[in-house]
Amino acid sequence: MHILRFLVAQNACHAGEIAEQLPVAASTVSQHLKQLKEAGLIQGEVDGPRRCYCVDPAVLAELKALVGAL
């Protein structure tokens, strides 16, 4: 959840910047990013040797609607 909140507050973000925000190993952050991307909640691009991530606003809006309906 913290990763999504961080990405919503940014226009785009490199994985290293995300890892700096969390008290876990960078490999753990990478695994969470992979799962969020597979779920379609975030998008990722290769930017040279780094990966840049952002939230997919349409999917996030759909998730908010689904959770709000609970």
C-alpha cells in the first residue's frame, strides 16, 4: 500500500527512489513492484539501467470503486 501511495504522489518514480522510502530490502521492493505490475495497478518502463514506475489512474479508480463498494 505504501508503494501505491508513494507512486500516486509522484508523476513517475525510479525503483531506487521507492526502495529508499521503505524499511525493507531493495529486492523485496522489486518483488512487490513486479506483483503490482502483474496486477495491472502500475506501469513500468526501462529508462537506461533503471526502471521507472507510475500508477495506472484508470485501474486505480476502478480499484477504489470496488473497495468502496465493500
